[in-house]
Amino acid sequence: MAPRVVLTGGPAAYPFRDFLTRASVDFEYRDDEGPEGVAVCTLDDGTCLTSPTLEELARHLGLYAQPSRDVYDFAIVGAGPAGLAAAVYAASEGLTTAVLEREAPGGQAGTSAKIENYLGFPEGISGAELAARARDQALKFGAEILLLRRVERGLPEDGSFRCFLADGSELRARSVLCATGVEWRRLDVEGVDRLLYAGVYYGAAASEAPGVRDKDVFILGGGNSAGQAAMHFAGWARSVTILVRGDALAATMSEYLCERIEEATNVSVRTHAELVRVDGDDWLRTITLRDTRTGEEEVLPAHALFICIGGEPRTQWATELGLAIDEWGYLITGRQALVAKPGHWPLDRDPYPLETLLPGLFAAGDVRHGSTKRVAAAVGEGAMAVSLVHRFLEGTG
Ligand SMILES: Cc1cc2nc3c(=O)[nH]c(=O)nc-3n(C[C@H](O)[C@H](O)[C@H](O)COP(=O)(O)OP(=O)(O)OC[C@H]3O[C@@H](n4cnc5c(N)ncnc54)[C@H](O)[C@@H]3O)c2cc1C
């Protein structure tokens, strides 16, 4: 069957490859065709879009839904595992539910090539497939999933919340769940910004696997996401080298991944390695490493570098609303919030466990202070948030 989209355009096409991969849209990427540096998307109905925005492409593919109502019972910000789980439970329990997602469904989990420790999938499942299944399940129950909608801030007003979106529109809801997770921590190393998408990527960038066939690939980071990325690219690349500053992987990576890495013949771990520079003309050619013990530098040829160095929450808006956050920006909920910021809670009852200091605004998943950074934990919190939202809406608390 013909793919729904044929893409050309080298680095300029990367955001489209990434979006289509994560949105589970069948596409073909032809890196040797089309004008240099210009993203061109040719759809299966013959439509040809030159340098479109992601929103334009999504509209043509029927992935850019419009909200159907003025006010929802429940708005969920973020369609990662926590947000999608909340959407499934909320919609199936009769709440009018809208999910606002700035990119594609799946969140961090959606970028994972293979999740092997989520209950019920003994053979593992790709993050994109897990996200697609969750999305379909939420849609089946009537949730509305609004992709490519970044929520910039929210304001309580007259018993509901106004969510202001980056496109200038707004959406109202009687209760809100913040399930915005974390974003990749940025790396301040010479050359990284210039070569972004031209051989240098944040995250596992599963869409790039075919492009690294028989090439030398580097993964920066020692966590599980780095390990998964290494094993994924090992199926395509000639060599995969994991770069860590410490003296071993074991302290930061799950045992099952450490074992896989040890067994893989084309994956190696380089310890005491600090990345100091990446170089290339229009594509990554070399990386420079410094040995953290000796200070010696070495230049190595490289075709791709995937930076998997963990994430941080982006919650500046929460400060403006007077919510309690910890020193890293994670949202503090429940009674802990009362302790962290005394005198800010306006009701007689205590906040519910996932409720922030603003009654009716909840947080779940990785964005929440003290959360376990796992798919199952995010899904669990998403589900739990819905039962608390019912209590809030019923006013029984
Ligand atoms: C590569 C990788 C592999 C992993 N593998 C595993 C694994 O094997 N097993 C496991 O248990 N865990 C794994 N994890 C961790 C797991 O994916 C996370 O714990 C989980 O995704 C957290 O879910 P979440 O819904 O809280 O947040 P996220 O997954 O971070 O989702 C947040 C969503 O919110 C959206 N968003 C953010 N801000 C806004 C905004 N302002 N407006 C609208 N939308 C917004 C984001 O685009 C994103 O889609 C992995 C993580 C990574 C990065």
C-alpha cells in the first residue's frame, strides 16, 4: 500500500518525520530527492505541500481536530501516558473531556523504540504504538484530542479555568489536569544548536533509524532512555557508542538493559567521556570528547549523536499562579503543597492528593513532585486524577 505521505528535505524534514512517526502515520522519507534544505510533503491524494507548518500538514491528514464545545468538564494538558490515561477514564465515565497536546500523542514514552517493562506487553511495545492505542481508546469513549496545541497559561475565572493557547485561541473547562511531563534538558556544547536535526538530536529520535544504517552512532547519557536508544540503533548502525561521564552504566540504567548492551556486539560504552564539541558542515562529521580523568581530548568521526540526558519540567506558568513547586520546578500537590506554601489554599477542606493549590487544577505524571518516572506510574496517576476530579466537580470534598 502506498504511504500516506512522501517526504523529502533532509534536516528540514526532521520535524515532519518525527511528528508522523509519533502520530503513527505511514510515510516514506526519500533523502536523495527534492530540493536541498526544503521540506516537501506529498500526500497520497496528490497534494504537494512545500515548507508547510506541522499544523498545515496535520490539517491535510485530518489530524487537526477543532474543539466541539465552549466549556468542558475536564481539560487535560499533555497527551503523554498520564494525560491519555486520564482521558480514557474521564471520557468513559461521562466527563466531557478535551486533551490539549502541543506535539503528537505519547509524550516521552511515545519516543521510545521499545518499552519492555510496561505491564501486559511481555514482548515489549513501541512507544508510538502504545500511544496510538491509548489515543484510539480515548477517542472511542468520546474524548477530544487536540494536537499541536500548546497551552501557554491558565486562569481560574467564574468557577472554571480559561486555558490560553499559543495560537491565540482559548478553551474553558471546569477542572484541569496538568500532565505536561518533562522536556529534554538542553546541552550547552559548541556546535549542538547549529547541527540540530543534521546528525544531532535530542532523545531517541526513532524516526532516524533507517538513516543510520551502517554508520557510527553515539548516544550521550547513561539512563534507561539512552540504553533503549542504543539497542534500537544497534539494529541499524555499524557501531553504537554510549558516552557517560562516570565509570559505569550500572548505577543509572536498568539491569536488563545493561545486560543487552553487554551482549550486543556492535554496542560499546565509553566511560569518563565528556562531550566538548560537535563539528560538521551541513551534517555532523566529528565529535570531540575529553577524558574526565586526564583532560585529554580526542576527535572521533560520527554520523549521528543522540542526546538523552534526562528532562526538566517547564512550569514557569505555575509560579505566576502562586502554585507550590519544588526547587527543580516540579508541581507539589496534596497536603505537601500546604506545607510547602502555607496560607495559599483557599478552601476549608485539604487539597486532594493530586490537587495543586488551585482547587480543581490537578497534576499527574512526571511533572509532579515526587512522581516515579515510569509509564505505569504516569498511567496510574492519570487514572487516579479522574476520581479526584469527580469529587471536585461533585463538590463533595
Ligand atoms: C526515550 C525514553 C524511554 C523511556 N522508556 C521507559 C520505559 O521503558 N519504561 C518506563 O516505565 N518508562 C520509560 N520512560 C519514562 C516514561 O516515558 C515517562 O515516565 C512517561 O512518559 C511520563 O508520562 P507523562 O504523561 O507524565 O509525561 P510525558 O510523557 O512527558 O508527556 C507530557 C506531554 O505533555 C505535552 N506538553 C508539555 N507541555 C505542554 C503544553 N504547554 N501544552 C500542551 N502540551 C504540552 C508534551 O508534548 C508531552 O506529549 C522513558 C522515557 C524516555 C524519554
